[in-house]
Amino acid sequence: MEKKLDKLDISILRQLQEDSSRPYKQMAGNLNTSPTTICDRIRKLEKRGFIIAYVAVLERRKLKQDVLAYIYLNLSRCSAEVINAFRDAVSEIREVCECCTVTGRYNIRLKITTTDSNMLSSIERKIAGIKNVMTIETYVVLDNIIADSGFNFQ
């Protein structure tokens, strides 16, 4: 049975979500504990699989990625074989940031970032041409009202 997260673990995870480059000494001061404790706890959280990566959140527009879009689509079947073949094909399109199966009207959602609407149109054609893709619908993001800031711990 896996040990539950305690209040300190959750506080550490919150701080890492806010800024994973924050020094252990600063985190320790914020949490009234020692840097050694912070280091040990983070190492254990990594080992237990609670922390899987440290990433930088980039400003896409400064990187000339002016278009953010979600493409929803249906595959002809949702068998493992069809989904795996689709995943392999869509993995070749570098503008695809995320791909997941979803419930509802569609069974796949893709997150796309690209330079402009012409490039988005080209990407849509590539995706529509992948074997077993039946329908495709694209939504372009106009503005982020609330940005993804990680998990909300209770």
C-alpha cells in the first residue's frame, strides 16, 4: 500500500508547480523546514512517481507560435490497432503538442501550436489524410481566460 501525501508533500508540490526553479533554501524558508528535508522529500516524490518532469512554461507568441488550436476528430474505430497507428502518424507532425482520447462527440483531441492560419490549414489537411480519420473539427483559441496552472490541491 502506497503512503499518502502529507501536508508538507502537498505544500512542496504546490511550490514546485508555481516555480520549479525555486531554490530548496527558499522553499524551506517558506515551509518552515530545512533545505535537507525539502531535498529528501522531493527526491522521494520523484521516486514515487508524483513528479515526472520539470518543464519551462514558454510564451508561445514570443516564439512566433501565434495560433493555438484544438482539433477534435473521430476515428473509424477505437481499437488499439487504429489508435496506435494514428498516434504514430500524428507523432510525425511537430506542431502537435498533445493528443488524447476523449469522451463525447469526438474520440480524439489534439492541441496544436503553429505560426499562422495558413500553416494550421496545412496541418488540418495532413491530419484529415491520416488513415481512419473520419471527421475533423478545429477550434482556434482567441484568448486564454484562465491559464493552466497545474493541479488544485485540497
